[in-house]
Amino acid sequence: MNFDLIVIGSGPGGYVAAIRASQLGLNTAIIERESLGGICLNWGCIPTKALLKSAQVFEYLNHAGDYGIKIEGKAEADFDAMIKRSRGVADGMSKGVQFLMKKNKITVITGTGKLAKGPKVVVTDAEGKATEYTAKSIIVATGGRAKQLPNLPIDGKKIIEYRKAMSLEQQPKRMVVVGAGAIGVEFGYFYHTLGTEVSIVEFLEQGLVPREDPDISKELAKLYTRKGMKVFAGWAVESVDTSGKEVKVNMKNRKDGKTETILCDVVLSAAGVTPNTENIGLEDLGIATDRGYITVDDYYQTNVPGVYAIGDVLATQALAHVASAEAITCVEKIAGHHPETIDYNNIPGCTYCAPEIASVGYTEAAAKEAGYEVLVGKFPFTASGKAKAGGNPEGFVKVVFDKKYGEWLGAHMIGANVTEMIAEVVVARKLETTGHEILKAIHPHPTMSEAIMEATAAAYGEVIHL
């Protein structure tokens, strides 16, 4: 029952921490109350991408004529089959994590873990039996869950969160999505493509994906409206009436006070995530928190020696790749190494709606607020041969450089497959690459990635294809 390291939670933070610890020779255990892989593999990143791929294929079939292909009859979406495929992909990934645990000789403990003085971890299994475990170090990686809004109580039937949205028994005819972040716009695209009438309501006036550069928000709103979705930016949900057969969503415009009611079959609450830090023993050990998030140092140690925390329980970006990076940094420090701390201004963010969105670093406005004199370049995919040939001319690449030194301050993309393109910017910024070096790095033609070079050329007044 004694280990070098115990990890509570097996999401992309927890299981990565356990594997890296094992690689470094630590006798490691991991505690999980549900399925290995956590929310990301089972109910988040992976199964949602499976659903979105199904929607994308369905959309391609409906526009086959645009590519010179004739299809007899009309393509029909099998909602139940799409849900089953998504669950199958998630199950396969979870089994993959099980394999990795065995391969790396990590002890898997099933149950709910709670910190106790020592520090120790008490695990309660499904039958209520409690077992105590000790370790030199403990990592809290319990993740997060859907945030509940006061005026939007989730009941799992008429008001749902993302987990239920991935496993509905029947496709709704009308859906209101409250919250226009990544979760909201991804599910909005999925259900709309299958034929659901979708309205997206966002509290912030910037509208869709409000944390992105405003140019990205405007472009996505334009494209979603063109597709037929209704977008309400700067509206607050005052109340939701679920007493009748139809759900009534009562809203108020934050600028002019205008009110409106939308009727629908189901409301998806997509207001973000909140950390799973309740009832895990933080108070018993006196572990410091701030607004529900655990407070840590640069290497993720809490104020209690030997207890660490990573992932969505921290106030860092709630992204799977952030949790994994924090896991590796944390474990290497525990093992006595000297890892480099994470640069949180060089974390890529990706949204897998259609078109996709990817960004990293400063927005144009944030760079100016930070005191930089900037060079900004933008290249539309309408001018990209590869995008036009692929039938994906929507969107653009926008880059932001420091005028004085050429430092690459940020990049913001919206278009087909841009989530596969953003890594070039992340690596370049890590290597302190300048705009001039990007201009002289030959990009293959025809590719979508050429747009990065072209946008950079536009920033320096050297663009060729505009």
C-alpha cells in the first residue's frame, strides 16, 4: 500500500503523470472512479471529434455535387449510429490507456480518492469499502465538470450538459446552446449539420468564441449565420421554463434591455467547466485554493509538502495538452530533474467546429495593450489554391509581429484543418523565430500552410498572392 507516487485521476494529466513517473523509476499508483482516460478520452476531446467527423462526412455527402459527384437519392443521418460510433471510439481509447498502465507497471486502483493527513489517500470503492494508501508524493488530477449557471439548472432531460449531448437517445428538432466557447460552437455545428434548428446564446458581446481574436469571432458568426444558425451575442439568459412540452428560454439583451423568448426541445448548457476540488480532502490538509482552484508554485506543488496538483483543478487553461505538459513538468521535478517551466503564453488553443479555429499567443489588441508596436498580416483562404481546390475557401490566417524586433507575438486562424497548422507557430515562437525567418522558410505549394507564410509576407508588405 506504499508508493513513491499516487495520482488521483486518470485524465490526460493523471495518466501522463503516472506513465512519466514510471519511466523515471517511481513506484506509481493511479486512482480512478470511472473509466481510465478521464473526461477527455471518454466524454470530451475524443468522442466529440468522432461526432464532428460524422457531421463533416454527412455535410460532404450533401454537397457532393459541388465536387462533380452524382449520388442517387438523399443522404440520411443515422443519429443513433453516430452516437454509437463515438462511444466505440472512446471505449477503444480508454482500453488503450489500460494497456499503457499495464505496460508501464502502474497500479490501477478503482474508487474515489480523498486526501487525508499524513498526507495519505483514502480510496472508497463501489461497495463503500475504504482503503488507505501512502506515498512520498501525491498528485491531484481530478479534472473538471460542466459549470452550472444559476438560471440554468441542469436536469439531464430538457437542460443538458456536454456528456448528455453526446449520448441523447433522440435527435432534438430545436436546440438552444447557452455559451459560445469551444463546447458550444462544436455541438452547435454538429446538431445543425444533422438538421436540428440551433440557436447559440452568448453573454459576452463579442459573440462566438469570445476568447479568440475579434476578427475570428466575426468570421465564425458570419459563416454560422450563413449556414442557418441563429447567433445571439450579448444576451443574458434570464430564466428557462421547462414545465411544458416546449422549453422556453427567456433572454435579455445586455445593451438595450430588449427581451426575447426562444422555444426549443432541449437546452445545452455550455458555459465552460468548473474544477473538481470539492470533497477530496483539501480542507483537511489545509491546501490553499483561490476561487475553487488549487494554488501551486511553478512546479505544481501546493502549500503542503509532497502534495501537487495539475490540470483543470488549476486556474491555467482547461485544455488536455496543458494538463499533460503540467504532468510531465511536475513529475520530472518530483524525480529530481530540473525541467523548464511552462510558458502559458505559448499554449495553442483549438476549436473543432467547421471551419476549425486555432490560435496561440497575443491577439492584436492584447499585444497593443502590452505595449508592443505591431505588424499585422492577414491572408484569406479564398486566395489559397489548395483551399479553393479542396472546396474550403472560408476563413483566413492572421499573424501579429513586434515591429521593432520581429518577434512573433501571435497567430489566429479559421479554416479547414487549421488545428493541424498551428503547431508551426508554436514551435517557431518557442525557438524565437522572427517574421523575416518565416518569410525565408520555403513552404510547399499547394498547401494550406502556405497561408502562414503569405500572412507573414502581408505583415511586412511583401505579399505576392493578394
